[in-house]
Amino acid sequence: MQKEYDEINSYFIKANEKIDSGDAESALEYVTKLEESKEKNLANYYLAPLYIDIGVVKEDAPMVLRGIELIDKNFDVWSKFGSPEKYAI
């Protein structure tokens, strides 16, 4: 499980770096890797803010809504742990 967590965390960090540099399109590569992860619950936790951030940068409302829907579906996790940004190393 630790290996999967480390891998998911690294994809999240790399995607955020791409978004922060204004390259939301390249961040989608890491989003795809997260979507393909075997650890769906953990990946979804990390995907929600990425969908929102990429959607805002690309002015893609449906992607923003996907992120909001993931937060809504996993609200118990979000309310307990907060945003994954505080855990990213």
C-alpha cells in the first residue's frame, strides 16, 4: 500500500507543478495515471482538486464539476482529512 501511496502522491505533485507553470494540458498525463490507479479511493481523493484546478485553467466547466462531484461522493474522507495538498511532500 505504501508503494501505491507514494506513486499516487508523486503523480499529484507532478500534476500540480504542471498546473502551476500554466501547462494544464501536460498535467492531464498525470491525471490519466491517477485514473488508472488500482487504489481508486485514494486516487479519487487526489483527483478531485486536480480536476478543479485543470478545469479552471482550461476554462472547462465539466472538468470542474467532475472534481466537485468527487468531493461530494467522498465527503466523509474530505471532512476527516481535508485537502490532499497538505499531505503532498
